[in-house]
Amino acid sequence: MEDDKSEISNKVEEQKEAEKNVARKAWRATMLGAVGSLAFFLSTLGNLSRTAKTHGNPVKHLEKHDIALFSVPILVIGYFVIESLKNGEESTNAS
């Protein structure tokens, strides 16, 4: 009887450890993409700053369709963030 309890306890611990490793790997995979994205984002910000210093305010030099084109990534990122937050809330409610 005591052996059965010990065996069940060991299996539960192994399962918890396996779940922890899966979660860790998922977060690591997410962060690897985030690091690359952050590097790209910071590079873009640096280029924006350098161009603004060299050529001045972009509103003076761009046409309306240029500004609309540049706003698309901002809209996509905003949509992605909102959807991610909704999906996160749904997954925590389902647990």
C-alpha cells in the first residue's frame, strides 16, 4: 500500500516536471522571436530618429497616402495585441 502511494506520488511529480518543461520551452520559443523583433524595432527607431534629425518633420515631406501606408503596421500591431489579450483571457477562463 505504501509502495503504491509512493509510486503515484512519483508519477505526479514527474508529470508536474514534464508540464513545467513544456511551459518553459514554450516561453523560450516565444522569447526568441521577441528578441529578434525587438532588435528590428530598435533598429527602426534608430533609423527614424536619424532621418528625422537629417530631414526634419515627416509630415512636411510626406503625402497623405504615404502616411496611410506607414500607419498599416501600427494598425496590425494594435490588432495583434488586442487579439492576444483576448486569447489570453479566454485561455485563463477555460482553465
